[in-house]
Amino acid sequence: MLNFDHAASTPVHPDVIRTIAEVMEAHSGNPSSIHRGGEAASKLLERSREVCAAALGVKSGEIVFTSGATESNNLAVKGALLGRTDGKVHIVTTQIEHSSVSESCRQLEAFGIETTYVPPEADGTVSPDKVLAAVREDTALVSVMHVNNETGAVQPAAEIARRVKERSSRILTHVDGVQGFGRLALDLNAAGIDLYSVSAHKIGGPRGVGLLFVREGAKLFPLLSGGGQEGGLRAGTENVASIVGAAKAFRLAAEGQAERFEKMKRLREKLVREVRRHEALTLTEPEHPAPHIVHFTFPGLKSQVILHTLEELGVLVSAQSACSAKTEKPSRVLSAMGRKRDHATSGIRFSLGDEHTEEEIRLLSEALERTVDRLAPIEGRKR
Amino acid sequence: MKKYDYLLLRFGEVTLKGRNRARFEKAAVEHVRALLRPYPDAKVRREFGRIYVDPGSENAETLIPVLQNVFGMTSMSPVRAVAPELDEIVRAAAELVEAMDLKRETTFKTNVRRVWKQFPHSSQEANPLIASPLLKRFPLLKVDMREPELELRVEIRDKFAYVYGEVIPGAGGFPLGTNGKALLLLSGGIDSPVAGWSALRRGLEVECIHFHSYPFTSEKAKEKVIDLAQALAEYAGKVRLHIVPFTEVQTSFTRMGQDNLMITLMRRAMLRIATKIAKREKALALVTGESLGQVASQTLPSMNVIERATELPILRPLVMTDKDEIIRLSRRIGTYEISILPYEDCCTLFVPKSPTTNPNLRIVNKVEAMTPNLERLIEEAADGTETIELLAGGSRLRRDEADAESAIKQEWF
């Protein structure tokens, strides 16, 4: 099988698997225990924190380990709004965020918290001016993702954070960095980003580990209470072996970022040319595309049909994002971009990974060609 | 192109005059060398009461914060070395001003010294020749001969002309170790590391002593103190830490039924042990982080009674300093984050509900006389002392050792 669904999850790096197995075998202590076993586990955890902090260019006290980016996003959004005493009850976010951000905002409505969802432009990019215009006196949080997981549109997250901070340094800025980390450069300090979510399994790490960068001084209301782990922000015994493995994956991802960017960009350009060759397909063209995502629509067909046809030809891809792939509803993101229903229900996402070379792109192009050949006549007959 | 060719380190007049000059200079050079140990390519040169550091393949800018920790150094300037020709000098001067990124009007003057007399312009003539192109290029510069904010110095020698302007403040004090050796009572708190740093800065060689009450205090508490001593070693180049097994002495007092004197008795016992170690190590004073009135044992009556347990002078660099200021200093020297880790040291153990702030020396003497085997226990504690030596840049090594002990492999990360 050819895996072109790396934005959904990446294969775990072999070194990471080895690390996790070795740590699991050698260390079974609880980091909170004060005997030797506990101390060793606690050292592993703190070393992992240092490694992750270095990968993000922040301080190790600013890293909170979580169970993944969904939890990181929940903690960022809900944690920033709950338990406030300054009367700030407003969030600014966009219509194209991952559901873990938008659903968190929706859940907060029950607590009297209001959210403004800024729509994207037609190319899938959110305008900083529009985000800034939505900021109010009582805005507590501005949350904008770095790379849209469906279209691959790179959002001006750094510019937005910087301008929000210029407007008021007391507004917290959150960036969902899941698709951007390891692929694009982002200087959290220069941009004034307070909260930043990352997931390990999108960059060669294990599932079940993510982190939230919480800038020193930023106050969050913890969602999990208990034994006070993770600086009181996330109770629960830490998943030590997976966290060590994740730290390695984060380090490798950060170190290889520039090289990965160039390599993927080249492969993406090749793939884009292939998609353009087919009249039946409409390439989604963000102003700034992420290097690892190619998105197109096949109007008249359901995403699922295209996806399964490709699967029969040995290629794994996604329709919409993996998390919402099982619904037949039109894509929320494409609809927000103003795409008609026949486009919004027929989106397909190819996403590239580290192991891909020109050879895989060639094989994918062949499969795509055969898929279009097989499906275009069906689509034509329906008209 | 390198931005700077040398770093010029200046030492106060006081330290570099008179009969002590050679000794002071030697100590300062040694300290510079110790701090530059992690940068093997940097070269150190001594000349006319100044020290020049040639960064070699290292970046001068990364060496600046390291060299700011040289005790006795009053200030430092990054220097450009160029061919002794007018055009080259002007160009280097312009680059230096450019690098300062002036944001507002800045007064300046040039100060040319012609050492190499073959240079075609006298010092007098060269000043305007260098200053006027700068004034033209940087409109924010205004001449002020008396109190310029920026004094651009040019020293013309036969091989090179040195150009520098920026003056970066140094740590001040005296070159390391030129005032003798003292023993620092290092607890796990915020104050004692700051006191240690102050002592180092004032030219003392410092060894540390710590009292450990395992199992009442944990291994982590000991680790923390080693980390603090390591932090001091980063300034001193090298620090020795003596760890005293204090459990027996401490528990012997708990049976005396004099709870409110507990701290007084403990502190006196610590001073007695420290005095023995100080004599052994030829240290001439004890240094503590005490600050007047901060806790029960640091009231004047307490200090008075406690201090009588030693014949050595006790130096208290922080005695008149407010807590806020101590915290500010500890943040600056990088010990605050270690100090606030929550591991108890032996002073916080067995703390009575109401420790006395006004101990009675007569009663204290009596209780000590009645404590069984106190002299012997103190002797044993001093004899059982474990000594470790910490070197600048050694935190890495220590960590590797600790890792090996707890079965942590570097390749996992």
C-alpha cells in the first residue's frame, strides 16, 4: 500500500519505537514516587521536557505533556476561558479550525462564553485584518491554526499573534501547530504566541502523546485535576515511555524541518502538476500552501467513492480530515471557503511523508490517472 | 566577516596598581582561562594591565556573557582590529556605530592614540578625519567633547589599529581568590548561593559545606545542593563541596526536651563542624547567607549566641540586604530556579512550633554539656564528610554519571 495520508498519522520512526520499547522495559517507576525507580522516571520525564523545549525554542518549564493535540487544544481553549475573574468572556477563532478547537468553543457557550468564528477567504486563508477586527474589549483568547489540516493552507498565525499582542498583551494567543510543526518554521517567541499545540503522531512519534506550550505567566484552568502533575495543569501519571519517544520524534522533526520543507515542496510541485492535468479535478490553491498537503475536489462524486477507488489501487488518502472522514456531510472548511456543495462533498487530500520519493509520486500519479479514467465517465453520465 | 576581532577586558585601577598587580593579573587571567574552558579555540593575552581575548573560531558575542563573570573586571569592549590606514579605520568605526543601532540622538567623541609614529596623521589631526565621515553618515551622532555617551577609541599600532566604542559593564569586585579562602555554609535555600557568589566576586576562593540528614532529608535535597554548588562552579571555574552526615548530631538534640532551642543548637553544631573543616582546608573565615531578622536564628540575639560557637570570623555578605534584592540577585546568577525546588534541607526538619528569637547563652551551654557524646558526634560528622569537586561546564558530566546510575541512556532522546 502507498500511504499518502501522513497528515492523518505518520508511521512511527524506527528509532522512536526502539526507544519506547527500551524505556518501557527498563523503567516502570511512577515519576511521582520518591524512591529510585520514581526518580529515574522523573528524570526521564524532565529530560524529555528539555528536549521538547529545545525543539520548540522555549523553556522547559513551559512544556505541558498531554495525551495528544485534541487535549492540548481543549486545554488551551477551555483553560484560557474557565475560571477567569476579569470578566473576559470572548474568543476569536476561525471557521476552519480543527474540531477540537471549534467544539471546545461550542461547549463553552453553556458557560456564557461567546465565540466569533472568522471566515476564510476563498483560497482558504484567514485574513489578519478580519481576525483583528473581531477582537473586542472582552476578548480573552485568539486561536488560529498554523496549517489547515484539510486544504493545507498556511495561515498567517505569526502575524495574527503579533498584531493581537500589539493590540493588548493581555489577550492570550493560541496556535494549533499540529500540521505546521516540523514542516514550517515558526518562532513562538518572536510572534508572541502564548499557547501552541503539537501532536507526536503527526511527525513520526507515537499516538497518545502531545504537548501544549504554555508561555510563562499565562494562566490556564486545568481540565484534569488530581495529583498535580505537569505543574498542576494536567493531573494523571505520565506516559513516560511514550513521552521519551515523542521527545525524540519532536527533536528529529525540528532538526530536519528546513530540509524536509525543501524536499516536500519539490515533490508537492510535481504532484500538483499531475492533478492539474485532469480536467475533472479542481485543485485547491491556497496562497501559501503547506509543503506536505495537496487538496483537490472532484465535483459530482462523493469523496468516499474516490477514496475507495484509490484504495483499491493501493493508495491510502483522506477525504476532509481523518477525524471527520466518516460523515457524508459537506466539508465544513470547503463550505466556509464558499465552495458549492458538489465541491464540498468531493474533497480529497494527499499528504506527503518523509519516506516519499519521486517514485512514490509517480505511482500515485498513475493511480490517480486510473481513478479519474474510471470515475469521470460515471460522473458525466449523471449530469 | 567577523563582527569583532578581540574582546578587551579592563580591570579597576585599585586591583591593578601597586605591589599586588602581578598577583591580581595572574589570578584574573587564570579565571578567564577557567571560564573559557568550554571554548578551546579562544586565546587569552595579557598586555599593559588589560586582557585581550581572541575568540578564534568562536563567536565573540557568545563569549561576552561568559566573560562578564570575570571577577575584578570593571568593563569590557568588543574590538575591531584593522590595517593601520585611515580608510580602514573609518570603515571599522562606521561598522561599530552601525552595530549599535542608534535609536535616538547620541553624543560622542573620538579618541585617537597614535602609538606607531609612522602613521601619517598625528593623534590630534586624526580625530576630525575619523569623526567627520561618521557625523555625515549617522545624523543621530552629535559631538560632545566633555561627557560623550559614546567614546569611540582608536589605537594605532604598527600592525593593527584597534577600534572600539561599546563598553559593557563587568562583574567588578576583585580577581578570584586574591583575598584568600573561606568556607560557605550552603543550604538549599535562596540566600546562601547568593552569599557565595558575593564572596567569589569579592575575590574569595570559596569552598562549600552542606549538612545532610539522610533519611530525614532526601537524596533529591542533596542533588539540589550539588546543583547549587555547580552553579557557583560555573562562576568560579572550580568549587569543592563538603557534605557532612548530620543525622546523628541533629537527632541527639531532639531528645533534650529543649524544642525551642533546637535551631540554635543545630546552628552551633554546624559552625563547630564547619570550623573543623575550614581549618583542615586552610580557610580563614566562614560565609553564611544570613540576613538580619529574616528568621528566628537570624535575629541579633540569635546570631550573638550562635556565633560564639566558632572562633573564625563569620562573613555575612547579605546581612543588611532585603529579601527582594536577594531574590533579584539569585535570579541574575541563575540559582533561583534551583533554590525554589521543594526539597527540604536539614534546617527545615524538626523545626519547633515556636523557635526562640532570643536564646539564653547560659542555657544553651548547659544543654550542650548535657547532650550525650556531643563532642564525639561532631567529631564523627566532620570525619565522615564526603568531598566532591565541581568544575565549570561539569554539569554535563555529572548528569551523565547520574544517568548511568539510574539506567538512562542518552541515545533515547
